[in-house]
Amino acid sequence: MSGAAVIVALRVGATPAAAFAAFTEGIGRWWTSHPLFPLSPKGDGTLRFDPAGPGGRLVTRFDDGEEWEIGRVADWRPGERLSFGWRLPSFAEDQATEVEVRFEAIGDETRVTVEHRGWDNIPQRHAARHGFELMLFQRRLGEHWQALLRRLSGEC
């Protein structure tokens, strides 16, 4: 998938393998909803990869027990790269974005880079975009991903 992307990066005090594990195994702990960017009116629920690994999917379980498949895992290379689809329950069948996460050793740390792309496929009038022009929307979403990576850092 190409198109408009949000790209953020943060160094964490862990090996690439440990950072990958914290991202994938701990997503239910470090992921928090943003008031502007909830998955649904119910909030974000608790995210997890199910099953973890190639061919898996990212799902969330809401407080009422309902589950939603956010997206399928496209690439699962522990300590290197992870990519998966990202669809909100309010997206039409032909609407989706993609998240790619890269893990790169930098000395004793790991640079975790998140690229969330495809937002130009989601109309400005869609509830997920809140009417924001693309550049402003991407800026706000980038700020959210930065905050999420800071929380991830605490898990490493």
C-alpha cells in the first residue's frame, strides 16, 4: 500500500528482539485510545495478535465481549519488521490503511519506526478523519503514535 503516511520513530532501551516482543506480546498493555482516534464509539478495547506470528491478525476485544479484526498480519519478522492491516469498524469494505513497524539496533538501543500509511484513501468527511485536512490529520495521528511509542518504551 502506498500513499499518505505518518512516520514516527523512537529509541528504546532494548534489543530489537525484546522491542519486537514488547510491541507484539504487550500491545494490550501499552496501547491506549486517543480521544480523537478511538477504534469505535466503544473505545479501543484490548488489542492482541491472534494468533501471534505469520498469518495472524490484530484483533481487539471490547468490554461487552465483542471482537473486531483490525487487520491481518502481512509480515512478521521478530526483531526486524512487522506489518499489518488497519481497519476501523466504521471503514467501508474497500477502505483500509497499513501499519509497518521496523526495529533497528542502534548501539545498545533499538530504533522503533512506525509507518502508518494509506490515509489518503480515507475521505476527509469520514468520522475517522474528523473533517481534518490530510496534513493536519496526519500530524495529530503522528503525535498519538509518538505517545504510544513512549508507552511501549516503558514495556521494554
